[in-house]
Amino acid sequence: MLKNILLSICLSLFATVAFAQIDFSYLGHLGTHPGAKIGIQVPYKKTNIEKQRKRRVKIKYKEKLLTLDAGFYHLPNTHTGTFIQAGWGYRRTKQRGFKLETFFNTGYWKVYNAGTTFEVSNNGFVSEVERAARGYWLLGWSWGFGRDLSIYKDRPFAWHIRPGISLQLPYNTTVNVLPMLEAGVTVYFRKNRFRR
């Protein structure tokens, strides 16, 4: 019984990886403060739309995806932010590979203070706090464009540029809005994944 359950889990993981897409990106807070992001995207619904034109058939591809990402960024002399998030995405790709996409994410954000942080106890004793940090709830939205070379040139990757906004909750008594800029590549485990 246990052997069958483990076998089912292994086969499900293998099938997920076989259809997964790995995302590698430069991630900049305000576009300039450097960071990086790595993630996995698993399409759970794909649609091919064919329209007959006068001289040719026009094809568009649509994907709905589940995502899981982890990353960081660094603001010199201020803080370093790390995060892990899960989300949902929608991508629309034209016949020659041009794509538009949007992603909604939620997750956990931890911000590590730069420099030295001190703590004062109730009796007035001052002590240094190592790796001072604070956690936040993260809510994000990004949109982007790029080119999918697996469709047009039969190469298993695509490039993308995605500006976005992340909300840091709670931030003191309000919400902190953080503009982000992402640029990177998506690697596919299958070439021409839209072809049947």
C-alpha cells in the first residue's frame, strides 16, 4: 500500500517536472537595486485558438499557470529583502512567439536590516541584535511581454520583461507599495510544447 502511494507521488512529480517551466530573472526593487528570482511555472490549462484568414491560418496560444518563486534584492545601507511566494498566471502567445502575460502572487517577505541594530530592555540594558529582521505578508501583481523561441525557432526558452508592484503588509500602520522590475529567461523542459 505504502509502496503504491510513494510510486504515485513520484510519477506525479515526474509529470509535473516534465511539463514545468523554470524562470530565472534579475529582480530590481525600483528597477535599480539588484536582486534575483528563481521560480517554477506549471501550466494546468492550455488552449490553441486557430482562425482562418484569407491566405493562412492564424494561431494563438493561451496558458494558465501555477507558480512558486523565491528571491531576494539588496538596498545598500538599508536592508536586504528575501521572499517566497506562490501564485497564478495567464499567458497569451502569438504564432511568431510574441507573448503577453500577467501574474498574481502572495507569500512571505522577510527584511533584514543593514548595519547594527540595538535593543533596549525594560530595565534600560542595551544589547546588540544579530541579524535583525521583520516578516511581512507579500501581495504582488506583475505584467509583462517577451518572445517565446520554442514556438518560432524551436528552442526551449523564452525571454521576458515584467514590471510589477508588490505590497508589503502591514507596514507600520499602512501599506508599503514597492515597484519592481524583472528581466529574465524561462526554460522549458519540452520543445514546441504547444504542438501535439
